Amino acid sequence: MCGKAGLRRARIAFTDSAAKQLENITSEAEVHALDRTLVVISVDPEIGEPIPGDTTGPQLRQYADELEAVRVLYFVTALRTVVVVAYIEV
């Protein structure tokens, strides 16, 4: 058992609009691509690039997984929860 707290994965949550997007995913390949992308983000929430814009709220980030051809827009809360705003196929 590893005693390093920094190695824990971040919790993943979805906004209502992102959850509705996920309801429309029907192919197993799309589910796999999103799952793989979310694992990468949960291991390192800072991996995505910051999206410039309003700085009054949480910093919106984007992570593009070129192998899986998906992009996820998200922000990270103070408690290290990754909140997915949108899932986009590229």
C-alpha cells in the first residue's frame, strides 16, 4: 500500500449538460475513448491547457487526446474534483 496522498486519482463529476452528452454515446468505441481520456485527466488534472477567459471562476481547461480523437473541457475544484463541462469528438 502506497502512503503518498499525491498519487490518488481525482474524483470525476459532470455538469448537467455534459451528463446529457454522455447519455447520447452509444458506441463502445466512444465509451472506451472517453473512459481512457478521463483516466488520464484523473491521474493528472493539470494536464490540460488553460482556456483564456474570465478569471473570476475556476480555470476552464481543455485536454485533447489525439490517439482517441476526443477533447474534454473541464475545471478542477479546490478539493481536486475534475468537473467535466463538455466532451467533444475531434
